[in-house]
Amino acid sequence: MDDMSNERYDVCTAREGKDGKTHWIRIGTAYPTKNGNGLNIFFDALPVNGRAACFPAKKRDQRSDAARGGEQADGGSFGGDDIPY
């Protein structure tokens, strides 16, 4: 991973909760390719619904405890503009 830039994305999947809100679950990390024309995606888990979204990564100290532990974190709708942490 020495050739990857410092730019990093969190790979998340959305899950609709019983409360009617969308809950985001971090399932991996993505880094730009060396030539910048794509992303290398490293999954820690696979989305059950087959959908994933990449958001600019926030520093660990800026995330909620739920997002930090990989548990559900409250956020907006899937693919929305709001970063879910």
C-alpha cells in the first residue's frame, strides 16, 4: 500500500432501519489508483443488498463511536449528499 495517495474513501452500505431512517455501515476502504482513473476498493465485508457507496473518509476522531466500531451510524438516504458520520 506504499504507492497509494493519502486520499481515502470509506466504502459504506445503507440499511433501512425499523425507525424509517437509513443506517450506514462502513464495509471497507477505497484509494485512488496510481494513475487516478479509478479506485482500488478493499472490502472488509460484502453488502447484502449488493450496493455500496464511497464517501471521503473522515479522520477517526471525527466519527461517531458507532461508525468507528463498524456498527450502524445514522445518516441520510442512500447516495445522498450527507456524509453519514
